[in-house]
Amino acid sequence: MLKRTMVVVTSVIFGASVAHAQPGGEPPPPDGPPGPPAPTATPPAIVLVPGPPPVGAPPEVATTSNVDKGVVDDANSGRGWLMPTALTDPAGTWSFSDFELFLISGGYAVSDQLSISLTTLVPITNDVPFWGLASAKYQVLKVGNLRGAIQGAVTYWRDTSGSVNQSFTAADLGGALTLCIDDGCNSTISGFLAAGFADSNQTAVPFVVAGSFAARLGRHVKFVGELDSAFIAGKVNDTANGALAWYGLRFTSGMIGVDVGFMRPVGLGDTNGLVLGLPILSFTYRDI
């Protein structure tokens, strides 16, 4: 909602009185009783007149008190590199994201706390299986500099390239915590834990655990790092042999965010000579 600025123009109207004096002494007193006293001068009147806004004055941008300023200024604030944070977009926000050209996603903020999204692979050839993911994130905690959210997702995968059609459906449910390092929530530290479910007969539950941080280096630049790993709990207990490390720079604004960096396996064997890691590029366009 836009606020218009009104300039108050103050006009002061002064009253004046003119005294007529006769030279050569005091006038004789009038005959009879004295008359009423002479009227006094009228005090100045102040009139308030509303005027038009000054030429070239920029309109004030409407803000939402429930949304952190760092979220409004960062189109990619809802995630690290891959994992979600506990931050959600302002209500009514549409977004489109592309990850490594082939992974695309569209999102919508139903409210300041609830956002939904759909993600899929671009079918560039007939050999690419169909993969789709529908997810929702709801911010349940906002106390001081701490934010908390729960996220659920359903994944569907189908491969029709072979002689036998294969399909797979799975779901995951998890939570994210984000600590705002500054009051505007421009720099953050986040953690994420989610459990995966494939069918009702599974005897062990796989978990994904991840952590990320975003450090603001300038008005439109951040350093973003992330570490992802996994483990299994239940009838079979096991942990991953390593993790995936993500690091790089985020160039961002309220409408456009671009992440440029590298993803490198840690403790997972040969990296095929990629000292820095696999180059990663993603961007987001947001209609806020």
C-alpha cells in the first residue's frame, strides 16, 4: 500500500491598523460619558493549506512487518545452495528458479509464513526420465533472531525409456532452523534435518542432514557455503562416507539472485581432478 506525502504550506495573514494623530497637543475630552473602548487589532491567522507532493519525490515502497528485510533484499534467501532455510517470501510473491539449466522450479508465497513450489527436470531428450517434486514450507517460529520452519515434499519419478516402465514415489518431512546474525537477517546460519519415506513397509528411515551459512560482503554480494550428508536409522543403521561441500558467491537483489560457485565431494573418493569442484550455476527471478 502506497503512502502519499502531503506537504503542509503555512500562510500567515497579518492584520494591520493605522493610527491617525492630530498635531499640536491632546484632543479635548468629549462631552458626556465615556464611550466603549476602541477595538483591538485582530491577531494573525494561521491557515493550513494541503499542497501537492513535490515534483520528483519517489513513492514510499510498502513493506510487510512480518518479513525480514534480508528476505526482501535477497531473492535466494529461502535456501542455501540446495537445502532450505527457515525464511519465507512475502505473501503474494511468485518466483522462478533454474539450477544448472536442466532443473527448474516455480514457487508462490501463499502468506508471509507459507510457501509452495513445484520442481522438475527439463525433458531435453526422450531418455530423460520424468521427475517431479511438490513441496511446501511453513514458518512456525520467529523469536528474536531465530527462525524455524517445517517442510514437506512428495517426489515422483518415472522412466519410460526402457522396455519396462518404472516408477517410484517418495516423501520427506523435515525442519530448518535459521539464526539471523544481524537484525535485518542479511547474514544467516541455518541447519536442516529431514526424514525420507518410500513405502509403509520400510524398516529403516534415511535422513538428510545439512548446514549452510550466508555472509553478506556488500549490498548485493554474499558468500554462501553449505555441507550436506546423510545417515540411516532403524533396523539398519549406517552413515554416509562423506559429504557434499558447496561454496561460492551470491549476487542478489529483491528480484534477481544468481549463485556462482563449486560443489565438491568430501571423503567420497576420487574427484576426477576437479580441485575446486564441479562448477555450479543457479538463478532466481522473483516477482515481489
